[in-house]
Amino acid sequence: MKREEVIRLLVKNLKLAIPEFADEDFDMSKSYRDMGVSSLELVEVVAVTAKEMAVKLTPTALSSVKTTNDLVDVLLKAKGA
């Protein structure tokens, strides 16, 4: 799976979890809090995305995630890409 595919998957799942989330709200370098995403919404997005990618994420791996860039890196590493 390529980086762009993971990003598209995350954006899709953000929009499903947060219907009012708009493309212009999405910024790879901003924290999720800065984009208006709550911690509960983020947990839902991460869980759905990890399931769709067939990867398991540990709390340790997620502890360093601050931005979408970070999350994409963790997901790709878990996928072995």
C-alpha cells in the first residue's frame, strides 16, 4: 500500500466519523486537535483505518502520533510497506 492510498483512506474515514469535516480542514502537518478532531473521533478513525488495512497497532506505536504524517508513517510501518 502506498502513502497516498493511506492518506485517502484516512480522509475517507475522517469524513465518515465527522460528517462536517471538509477537505480544506485537512492538513498533514497539523495536529488532529488543531483540525478539530476529538480524541474519541480519532480513536474511531484509527480503528477503522487499521482494520481496513488489516494491521494491528499497539498503544506504544500510537503514543508518538501527533499529526497525520505521523499516523501514516505508523500505519505503513505496521503494514510492512
